[in-house]
Amino acid sequence: MNIILFDAESRDHLLPFTFTRPVAEIRVGILTIREKWERALSGTFSWKTEDYLSAKYPIQQSSESLVINAAVCPNADLLKAIQNIKPGQQLVANETVLAQKVSGDFEKWLDLEKVEYEGQYTIIDRPWKIFSQNGAELEYDFEQITKGRVSQTLSKTNTVIGDRIFVEEGVEAECAVFNTTTGPIYLAKNSSVLEGTVIRGGLALGENSQLKLAAKIYGPTTIGPHCKVGGEVNNSVIFGYSNKGHDGFLGNSVLGEWCNIGADTNNSNLKNNYDEVKIWSYPQGRFAKTGLQFCGLMMGDHSKCGINTMFNTGTVVGVSANIYGGGFPRNYIPSFSWGGSGGFMDYNIDKALATAQRVVQRRGISLDEKDKAILQHIFENTAASR
């Protein structure tokens, strides 16, 4: 089966994370949305996304394709409904297209017969839903990944409360506390938990990631692959390849890839007046309500902050921003901005690319021409916001 994960109208609402990736590559729970569908359905997967991303994430056309809204996460009822739709039909819920079976090119998908879906489903159509839906998705992924499998054992120096823990091969952990009574804990291959760490599940710790000495983790939290995390973290999602290696608080927040959080950086996740948090909406060009009382930092790929940075409630940071200095920077920082509370200037694109190259090389990865072209496009197309 040819399966296409398409970016619907929610794509623009999911900026800054979808500046650098299709919606399907967002991580929520243990897996990315694409990885969830790959476990749920057999077929060849590709993406329908923005033109400037398509060189890295190309679409694969076929005489017949199953096309799925990339912001939607699978569940048993939805899978059954999708498998029952026929060619020329479109599965919808409250006018939201969930999936469709089509013939020919994407551009020719018109006048499909609508089939109403009345079951439950999860859609990640706003940035804050990445952390607010993380607990439910972590539970779902944990069941799918561990079903019928036997966990590796942890060293007896650890304390495990409850039994909802799954340990993959190569995990190292000593003198840590794992409380699974509030959510499952999943430790991916070659991850490590250093001494003195206390984890209150749920938690997904990605492959080759590390929790540093005496880290304090409140679930539901997801740390993707190749990350180093220390200090205090609460109900947050880190996509992968990012570091928060030191003390400081990160709560109700989302970090993309290749981010670095300086020592003793903190974010506020609750306003002093306990009011609803608003965050920057890229489509609306203004701050919009979230419906949440707790909402922290949204930071796009390749962005970094210096030591002792203080982020206000509901701060949104774009791609490849560099933040430093005392005081609170403003709570919307455009992509490729350089500065802090005293003001910002443009981050020179050549210097930004050189830094990105050095950062990824430390993980044995090359910043190829496709990646450079994506960053160049973002730099040029966000100039008006700086």
C-alpha cells in the first residue's frame, strides 16, 4: 500500500516546529507520528509537505494511495475506520479530513465521497498539544512497543516502584529511582540514567540519550534520541539531538532538534495571576489563547540560549535563534534572531550555517545541501518578522 502523510491546515499552526520538518516528523509519546503509523499499517510511506521541504521529504505517487492527515495519531477505532474506506472516499470528523483513498496525483483529489467518523481520535494541531497529549500518546506507544516482549533487567542498585518499566538492550542505570505508578517508563537502547536521578513516570528516554546526575523528571515527559538532560523537567517533549545538560527548570515545554539550553536556564510555565496563557500564533500574526493555565517554552530547531536565561510563560522561539544576557527576553523571538532582553539583530545566515555544521558534526552527522537549503529558505522567508 502506498501511504502518504499530508500536511493539512494545522501545519502553519505548528510552527516553529514545522519550519524544518513535515507534521508527521513531530515526536509525541515515544515515537514520531510517522513511526506510529508505520507500526500500525503495512506499506510504503512518504510525505506531502511544503515545496521547500520536499527534496528531503519527497512524496511517492501511485495509481492508488491511502492519504492520512499527518497531525492525526492512530488508535484501534480509527485504524478500523481507515481500513474500511473505499477508493474515492474521504474519512472526516467535524469537517476535518482524517484520511482518504485516492487515485492519481495529489493535485487531482477532488469531490470525494465523505464518510463521517464518530469515534475518538487525537490530533496534534497546535504546539502545546505536543506536551498536553504526551501522556496519552506515551501510554499508547508503550503498549504497542512492549506487547509480547520481555524487558531487560536493571541493576539492583536502582529502586523501581511499580512494574510498568521496559528496558531495552544496552541501558545503563545505577542508584536511580523509577516510579511507574503514575505512568510507564521506557528506556530505549543504549540510554543511560546517572546516579541520584529521580523519575516520576511517564517517561520515554530515547536511544543514546542520558539523564545526568541527580536529574529530577516529572512525567509525562519525552526525551528523544541523542539528548543529554539534567536539572528539573516536567511534562515536556524534546524531539532529539538537543541538550539541557545542567540545573534549571523546563516545564510544559517543547524543544526541537539541535537545541542547547545554557546552565541554570529556567522557564516560567504559570503566570503570576494564574491567567490563561497566550502564545504567538504564526498564521494569525499575534498572540492567541491556548486554553491552558500551564504552558512554557516552544523552541524551534537549532536555537540556543546562554547561561541563566529566563524565559517568560508561553515564550515561542523560532529556528536558529541565539539568546543570551540578563533579564527576560520578549516572549516571541523570530527565527535567526541574535540577542536578548536588550534587543535583537539578525543572525547572519553564513554564521548560522557554520554553527549548525559544527553542532551536527559532533554527533557524526553532516549538514547536507538539503538541510542548508531548508535553513536558507527559512532565513529568507522570515526576514519580515525580525
